[in-house]
Amino acid sequence: MGFIAGLCYLLALILIGVYSLFKVKFRYWKKRGIPHFEPRIPYGTLFRTGNKKQHMSENLAEIYEAFKGKAPFAGAYFFMQAIPVAIDLDFIQHVLVKHFRLFHDRGVFYNPKYDPLSVNLFMVEGKKWKHLRAKLTPTFTSGKMKFMYPTIVEAATRFDQTLNDAVRMGSVIEIKELLARFTTDVIGPVSLALSATA
């Protein structure tokens, strides 16, 4: 009986400790006077709908709509992690341009070993991001973008025509295949100088 009681006390202490940790972490935005939705244990605010199946982007849209015009940014919680949600365009420009060196880490998981395509400019952080950006920046100069523009417009026109033909015939549209063809039509001539009309 003593062992089971001790185990119950230990379990109760662990649960109280975890609950207290969540409560402390969930005071982050309140202590700073930043507007936010009340978080729910253990989800935070980005999964605050609980059982209702709602994508995280829909929750971010709710946060945006609720605090638009009231503050430059709002607070949110991704489980225990406090994250800012930028709302005001001037604030977004301030973060992305003036103080970008402080905000280039996004906290998004990527795995170069098992998913090499996840190693892209939107996912990598720190020195890897700077190295990749230095490699890609010369590709997107204004002169090269002007050179790419007619190719993109031509591919978009073909995409639009194909989509209109499919709608006119009333056929089922495989949008994934159609977008893959459009991407191939753009990337082929722009990056490889190959015209591969899909």
C-alpha cells in the first residue's frame, strides 16, 4: 500500500509541476501587455480549437482578424513556445528589412538527411541560411527577373488556356498535375534554358 501511495504522490507532483510549467510559460504575453487569446493546456493558441479539425493557418487568420488595427503584432503559443504574429504592414517591414538579422531564424524543422528538398531558403537558419542566400541572390537580380518575366507570362497563358479548356469540356481537373506542368514550363526555360512545354 505504501508503494502505490508513494507512486500516486509522485504522479500528482509531476502533474502539478507540468501544469505549473505551462501556467508560467503561458504568462509570457500577458506580462508584456501584448494582446493574445487565452492559451489552452497543452496546445497553446494555435491549436486552441481542440477537437475541431482546423488548420493552423485558420487559427493564425483568426488571430489576425481579432487583433487587426489594435496592435502591430499579437502573441500566440505553439504548445509552450511563445511566438509573435505580425499584423501591421509597417511592423512586418520593420522585421523583414530593418532588423532582419535578428529574425532570420524561423523555428521550422527541416531534415537534410531524410528530406533534402526541405533545405531551402524558407526553412534553413543561421549560417546555412546566409550561405544559401548568398548563392541564390545573384539569380534574382532585377535584370534577370526582367529576362524571366516573358517566360513566366507565356507559361501562365498556356496554363490559363489549359484550365479554361478543361472547364469548358466539364472534365475533372487534376490540379496537382496541372501545377506540376506549369512549374516545369517555368523552371525549364528559366533555369536550364530548355523549352519543355508540358
